[in-house]
Amino acid sequence: MKSVALTVEKRTPHGIAGAISRLITTGDLAPGDRLPTVRDLAKDLGVSPATVSHAWQTLAAAGLITSRGRSGSFVRSAPREWMPRRYQGLDGSLEAALDLSRGTPDPSLLPRLGPLLAALEVHVDTRSYQAKPDIPELHDLLRSTWPSEVESITVTNGALDAIDRALATLVRYGDRVLVENPTFPPFLDLLDAYGLEPVGVEMDADGMLPDAFARALGTAPAVVLLQTRAHNPTGASLSPERAAQLGRLLTRSRTAPNAIVIEDDHSGSISSAPDVTLTSAVPDRVLHVKSFSKSHGPDLRIGALGGPRALVDRVVARRLLGPGWTSRTIQAILHALLTDADAVAQVEAARAAYAARRAALQRELLAVGVELPRGDGINAWLPVAEERAALVHLAAAGIRVAPGAPFQLGAAPAPHVRVTVGVVPVESARDVARALAAASTSDGS
């Protein structure tokens, strides 16, 4: 292990934290390594213990080190083993004055359940494990709001459950799957779990780039997995024009004539972008997924999958051998939320609030020379000079964001951080923008 004191160039809290961060990045400090005591390092550097203590607090807030009381401080080991590999990079368990790392909605903007539950008819009278899995009133409502004519719809335990179940029935080990690059890290963990090969497709604010999509189709993928609105992490939404372009490329492809498209609309009601689909181009090959976690609450764990009956029925049949169905009581709660005037108004207000918060932060960032790409929803994708340095810099300011590497394919990901802009109050936008702008140019020195 290199002497920590010898690597410190600037004897300030930020300079000390940056030096430690670089040692961790290079592997000179490995997970589990014990760090010098605050007093010993302060003596070696000729600074006060408070200066080193402040650096240690910054590193702990950035998730790089952990304190074990009297045993000392240690380089943080990998997050909990029960978490999938890329999920580990998004572990938001650490405390921060302002946590912008989680990618979850603002709890204060979720519709209130209390007034609805008292009047709800609870579905506890299920008498058969083979009964139709969806309650008719929710099924009919979903069908009426689907972005296209749809043969069959089934309710699932959220978007990721729907995608998991679809992949389980559609793919074989070694198949290729096209995904946006960057993309949602659990998608990549899920593809790993099935032994699938992800093929990244570059994108812009309107979705996958047509030329890159055409090249990727040449790899003969079995599935195209894309996010239609409020893309996580970038906030991009697939425009109707781009959807039409991608659809035409699919219909003409000789290398992927049977590729199934799985569309993830995970933000749904809180997105300001139009609800689009590639169904008109390849109606027999599109599975569209809707989630209500961002709009109505992550703990509801409810979404829906719709598409050709032949494909949806396979998912329904497979689920009967596992969870069986999504609780009909939870389905009834969602139906009430989607039809109650007050709940509908609360979701509409949330959509407007998220749009206002994003616009305020974008405006304040532009004022300090940082252009945030056009986007929608609660997340934004911020380019930085050096990822770990940006994390440390923001941690020192009491702000936690998500590292960009878990979202990207390739050996040398472009340095970015994902910022959950949806939880930044408008009145805090200026201060947060200044912190983000300073972190985006930090190189850790």
C-alpha cells in the first residue's frame, strides 16, 4: 500500500479526499484496507485533525470509506452481495443532506392512499388459482389508455417484472439484445442472469440513433429493449418521428426479421412526452410495458404488459408457475387511484412539478455554463471531467448522485453522473446547479 501522506498534493479536506479517492481508483487502496488514523495522518501532513476528519466525512458520504468505530476507518467493501452487480453501484443507503442518487419519485408528490382505502372493495374472495389474473375494471381501463390497439393485456408486479417474465419466454442462452447505451443498470444485470449479450445502441434526446440502430440490427438480435419515455438515466423520450424511423428499419431488416420489441414506459403518468410505440410498424412483435411506480408509488409494485395475444399468453402461463398473479387487492387500489378525481389531480400536479423542477435546474445550470440535454421525467445525465472526483466533490457539498459507469456498456465508459433532478426543489435549483457545475469540471486534484 502506498503511503497516504506522500500522495496528498493539496493539504485541504478536498485535496486529501481526492488523493484517497485516486488511491482507491488505482487499486493501491483495496476494499477492506485500513486507513491511517485521523491523528496520525494529520501529524504526517502537518494539518489539524479537523481537516483530516472533514476529508474522511467527505469520503464516507461518497461511499468510498466506512468507519468501524474504535477499529478505525476502512476502504468500503463491495455493497451487499444479495444485490445484483450493477445494482450495487446504485446503492443509495448512505446518508446525504440532499440525496439525488436514487432515481425514485418525491414521496410528497405521490397521490394519497388514505381517502381511497376506506371505500375500497377488497378482493379477498379468490376461489381458484386458475381464475383470470386481472380484475376486469382495471383491465378495461388499461386497454382504453394503451398507446395503440392491443390484443391482450396482463397486470404484473412492476415494469422490471414484466420485462423479466417476457425475456424468460422469448430468449435462449447467448441471444443478443439491443439496448440503449447508456441504459438502466438492472436491465444489464437481468441480461447477464439469462446469459444474453447486450448490444449497446447510441442515442440522443429523441431515442436510439437510426444509423446506430441499423448497424446493431446487423448482429441478428432476438430482442430490442428500449425505454419510450423519460429514459433512465438521460431523461430522453422517444419522439414519434424517431419511433417511425426505427419501425421502418425493423420492417426492412433481413438480419432480425423476428426480433421482439419490448418497450418500457416506466414513468407513464408523470412524463410530459407523448406516449409512443413501434406497434404500427411491427404489430405482431411489440410488447409494451407500463409501470405506475414513479407516478403512484414504488411500493405498489404494479405494472402492465400488453401486446399480441400469442406473446402475452406465454407470459401469463409462466407466471402461473411462480407468483400466479398480481394481488387483486393491489389491482383494485390502482384502479381507484386511476379513476378518483383527487388522485388524478395529484398525479397531474406531480407531472407539472417535476417538469418545473427540471426546467429550473436546467436554467440555473445554463447560467453557470453547463448545458443539460433536453429531457423529461425525474432523472438527468450530467457529463463530468472525472466521475469519482465529481462524486467526492458533491459529497463534500452534502449532495449524493449516482455514478455513471453502471449505466454504460463498454470497457471505457464516458464519465457521467446521474442526477435525480425530480427531487430538487425549485428554490434550491441555483445552489444545486452551482455544486453540479463545479463537480462537473473537478479532476480530483
